[in-house]
Amino acid sequence: MPKPVNTNPDFFGFADLLSEAERTELAEIREYLEREIKPLANDAWEKAEFPFEAVEKFAKLRLAGYQYPEYGDGQQRGPLFTGFLSLELNRIDPSLAVFSGVHTGLAMGSIYHGGDQEQRDRWIPDMADMTKIGAFALTEPEGGSDVAGGMRTTARRDGDHWVLNGAKRWIGNGTFADLIVVWARDEADNQVKGFVVEKGTPGFSASKIEGKIALRTVQNADIVLENVRVPEANRLQNINSFRDTAKVLAKTRGGVAWQALGVAVRAYELAREYAVNRVQFGKPIAGFQMIQDLLVKMLGNITAMFGIVVRLNELVAQGRGSAEQAALAKAFTTTKMREMVAWARELFGGNGIVLDYEIAKFFSDAEAVYSFEGSREMNTLIVGKSITGHSAFA
């Protein structure tokens, strides 16, 4: 049987842009994730339960400190490292990658970029150690894409406290997080502000959303806030409007593009391996033209996705990345990912709908990645306004 010349989904060698030390570190992380995290993934996904033993395993990797070196191991890594790290996490399991991303990117990122120095020093060290887990509460039951202008959760100043009332939905880690970054509209000036609500605060309740078909391991919550009193010291001091919130989202939106790439890479790996080993009509199906066509189209998508996310990371590191570029990256990569997982599931035939072959999980999880951090349509309109000068938002 002829051996494939190149089994690497990074066909153009984008990883070569990393330093040798970074490539070595990522290889060690991949080996650890394969050994310690992957065995937990399918069972947790099928049961729709969160494997809390994974928190300690993630903590040993110090993953939460990579983007905040002064609170991590002190080592400054290159601009592409966090992107390739996201790829590795999502290649192993998108649900557990979302757990990590919500904690590290959305929650920690909100405090790091939106808080003052005292707040960063108060919360980030424990979050970097993962002794305290974070969540990010922006989306509402009646508001997703329009939450910027239609946020219903309110905040009212009362002496040295704020009183929060409202509801949030789809809040990852929301059922067990220690620190929940809640976004609410200030009744006094009508501006969106951020508040860190600590677990156990009276009036705060979270219930798990059941019946999901995607990212089943992620503990998404419906959150209710009934006269929740939060001290002024827990208001993120550098958040004064939704524009400040959007800056956090712009950073994580680029991360979702890498997430889509990780899902796509794993779908391709699974499909290629299955094609090489699955024998039909007396030979591996990898020898059939239509199968090779699917695999090559998948590899082409991955290569294009690599190009856009690598360049975006470089621009962000140089301080030249824009929200519009992040929006295009998210819209493009998640669309291509969704196309790819469908091709991969198609290649598996009937075996593609059972969890044993793993592709079913990635096929389902892709639907959530496609939808969150701004739908394709909303991101398209962000880019459309940028290139035409005309807003098409309703």
C-alpha cells in the first residue's frame, strides 16, 4: 500500500513561523492533552456533564497564564503561540476548549483589559492558577446580536454598591463559575458597564441549559439577577460603554477563528485516517477519486483558514488589527469549518453519526462555533460597512 507523502494538515508549514522553543512546547502540550484530556472528552460529551477533574489537569499546564505573562510563568511568547494553542485545544475537544476559552479569554480578558491594577491583582492570580473559574455573561434571553443596543439587564448605583436586575442566557461555565463578569446598562447614563459577581452573591441564580446538540460538555446557564448587590470595587473601572466591551470581544473573536481551524483540522485528520483504513470493493476508499476530491477540498479550506488567522494574529500583535478584520476571519473560517465537517461526516457514511468514530461530535460542535461570538450574518455586515461606508444593520 502506498504511503501518503504528507499527512500534516498544516500543508504549507505555517507552524514554521513559530520559534523552535514554541514548537517544542506545543508538541509537549499536544501529547499531554492526548494523554490526560482526550480520554475524558467523549464520555463527558455524551453525558452532557462537565468532568471537573479536567480543571486540575488544565491547571498543571498553566494554560490560563499564557496570555498574561506577568501572572503566569513570566515567559513572553510570540504572537502566534496562543493561536496555535487554541488549535491544539480544539483539535482535542471543542467543549473543553470552550471551557478554557471562556475562562481565559472572555472572563480573564474582561478583567485584565477592563479592570484597574488593583482588580487585576485581586482576581487574575487565582484565575491563572485556575483555583477560581470565570464566566462571561453578556447574551440575554431576548437579545443576542442586538445586545449592544438592546441590553435589558440594568445596574443602579446605590451608595457604594450597584444593584443588578435582569437575565442572561448561554453563559458558559455559568453553573459553577466563581467569578461571573456581568454586563449591564447603567440606569443613570444608559451606558453598558461590567461587574464581577462572585459566586454565592444573594439574588444570583444559575440553571443549566439542557437538551443541547452541540458543545454538550459546556455547562451553559440561564442566569437570573434579582436585586444583586455588587460593591463599586467590583465594577470594572475601565469599562465605560459598550465600545469598551467590544474591544474585549474583538480580541476573542479572532480566537474563535482559530477555534474553527482546530475543529477543521481534526475533522480532516479523522477523515483522512478513516479513508486510508476503510476498505470497500477490495481496496481502501482513499484510492477512490471522489474521496480524494473531498480530502483535497478540505485541505484547501484548512490552508486558506491558516492564512487568514496567522495574518490576523500578526496584525494584532503589531497593534494594527481591526475589529473588521477579526469579523472577516470569524465569518470566513467558521463557514469553511461548517462546510468541512459536513464533508468529513459524508466520507464516514453511516459511521459518521455515532460517537465511536468521533466525527459526529465535531460535526455537531461546529454548529455552535459557527453561531457564537457574532453570527456569520452580523460579522458580514460589520465587514460590509467597512468596505462600502454604508451600514446595512436593521
